[in-house]
Amino acid sequence: MAARPRSSRFIRDSTGLSQAPTKTSPMARQHPSTPILKIISGGQTGADRGALDAAMIAGIRHGGWCPRGRKAEDGEIPAKYRLVETYTSHFAARTEQNVIDSHGTVVFTFGKPRGGSEKTLAFARKYRRPCLQMDLKVVTNEQAALALLEWLQPGGLSTAYPECPQPNPVLNIAGSRESEAPGIQVRVQETMLIAFNPPFYPTGPE
């Protein structure tokens, strides 16, 4: 079981203000009024694949951009993930495109964001996309799921930019790779499954 948060500063949104979920918040105890249309990620080990696995289990469409050659740290990204290759094998290209093609991005890490996670946050700022960063090292899966549901306000994303809220959003999931944060793939999968409980979402062909 994950440790209880040592500080309220385990989650940051696109406003730059720290937030923490409250156990008694009505918003945290209900699912969004409209379902997530699609989960996308870059297919890297760790947070990316945890989110894709959760989407497939929950019957939510999935996809996203990945490097040319389906490159990942463990070799080739498995074919079961329905990703589209970019024109280059550089990771930054797919990181940027996934931010662009989504209505909002969630970055899961163990500790301070670095490397690709840091780049994802930078691209979200550049393109003024809502972004939520959560440190799973100091928060339980349930707390992370409830924080995500608070962020996904009914009718659209909760964001600092009034022009951005979107119902039925395409959600980009990024974060630490498995070699840098052992166990994060399972943690992200479990967190997403708590948040997107299958009975609340329509299932069907991808």
C-alpha cells in the first residue's frame, strides 16, 4: 500500500497552485457526467502503458503517438497498443504531439518530474493545455483517483483557461518510465481503474 501523503503538495495543476483532494468533497465521490472519449499516451514503459492498459480493461478507446519504429526503453512497443508512429524516433516529437492532440494531460511521477515528464509539462504550458501532475510516491491510488475526478469537473475539465474546458475529453497520460520508477505502471493502471470504473463508462469496439 502506498504511503499516506506527507504534504499537500503532491498535485499541481495548470494554474501552478498546489491542490489536494478532500475526503468529504461531493465532487470527488462522483464520476464526471460525461465519459472520457479516449486515453492517449506515448507507449513508454511505466505511466504510459499503465494508462493504456487501464483504458483497455475499462472499455475506453485508446491511442496516441509513439516514436518511429515504436521505440521504447524495452525495445518495440507491443502491437496491442494502438499507437501511430511519428516521423522521427525522437521521444520529444510524440510527447509534443500527444499534448497537442488532447484536451488535457495528466503526468504521474514518483518524486519530482524530470526528463520526459518535465518536457510534457513544458509542452502543456506552451500550448495552454490543462495539465495535472501527481506524485504517486506520496499519495495513495484512491487519493490520486479522487483528485483526478475533482479535476474532471462534470461537463468538462477544470482549468485556469476559460476557453479550454471540453466535455468528453481526450486525456493524455504521461509520466515516469518504469526503469526510473519501478512499480509505477501498476500504480497508474490501478489509479485509472478506480477513477474510470467500467460501469460508469460505455463499452464497445475501440
